[in-house]
Amino acid sequence: MKKVLAIIPSAGMGRRMGSRRKNFLALLDRPVLAHTLSAFEQCPVVTSIVVAVQPSDAEYCRHEVVARYGFKKVIGVVEGGAERQDSVANALKLAKGFDIVAVHDGARPLVTPGIIEAVIRAAVETGAAVCGVRPKDTIKETSSGRVKKTLQRESLLSVQTPQAFRTELLLKAFETAQKDSFIGTDESSLVERLGAEVSVVEGAYENIKITTEDDLAFAECVLRKRAAGL
């Protein structure tokens, strides 16, 4: 297996959570971010981890998350930027010597080591991979408060993280985006601009991003079920 670096951007402000640092909110017995890091710590194909946080949170993250919960794979806590893309770019400075880079939202604590490994192995084979799920609801395109058309769910994907890429491909995608002053919604969108194909791995409906209080409650229920072996 290749050397794999996992980048965990965790510098979001959590505006829909009252501008609280959602990655440091308590989720059962530990912070949200600690649950996320645990999945990567347990994944056998992940070599190292870098976390990107707000500059004011760096020391807290090192001492109260990384050291407190004993995450041995974390090799760095770097300062995040104004945009998620900036945070990942800062973390990519530590990617030298790694063959694959996987990027995962710090606020997705329900990801499993199995999903992480599947995405990384797909990236090793094809160069780039994302995970996602098919929408359950009917999706309609609207404009000015009116329905324009109904989209076919079979061709749609609700994209999640992790996303993984060969390192040289991701670095080129970031370099090109910076040159073009392009801000993407995820890493895959930067790679797609290069004309590279991105393969898809099945994600999980449980693999949500913590955005609201309801999401936090849902995550607690899922973790309690897992702990009970259900």
C-alpha cells in the first residue's frame, strides 16, 4: 500500500450552530473532531494525519484533542485559512513524500474506517475518488420560486468525504485553481477542472456533516446504536 496522508479541515466557524466551533462541541464522551480522527486512526491504510484549524484553536486542538485522546498518526496541526480550500492548501505543505492524499471534513464524525479505506484504494487505482449516496428525495430544479424541471435521481450523487487523490494530481489541481483564482466547493471540483476522471465509491447515509443541533442529536443516536452493536 502507498503512503497516505489524511487532511482534516476543521477551521469552519459553524454559523448555523451559533458561530460555535462545531468540531469541538461535545458528542457523547468526546469532541466531534475526536470521533472523526478516531476513524482515521483506526484505518489501516492511513499513514499520517494533518488537522487544519482556526489559528486561535491550534493549541487547544493539540492538547485537548490530539494529546488527550492519544492520536498517534497526527503529525501536524496547521492554521486554517479564510476558505476551506485555503485550509487544505496549508495542510498540503506537509504532503511531501506521500503518494495519496485523502481529505475529510472534521465535522463528519460518523465516517467508518471501511469507507475511508475503500475511497483510498479507489484513488490508488484510478487517481481520484469520492464517496457519495444517491438522493432519497425527488430533486427539482427551481427558479424564482417555480419548478423548472424534475431531475433524474439515478444520475445524481450527494457527494460526501473522504475524497482521495494521487498527491501530484491534487497539488496540480490546487496550483491551477490558485492561478485562476477559482474557489471550489470540494477538492474533486478542482481536480475535475483539469479534465481528470473521478471515480465514485458508495458512501453511507449516516455519514452526515454536523451543521445543526438536529445533526448533533442524530449523530448521538448513531453512535449509541453502534456502541450497543445494533
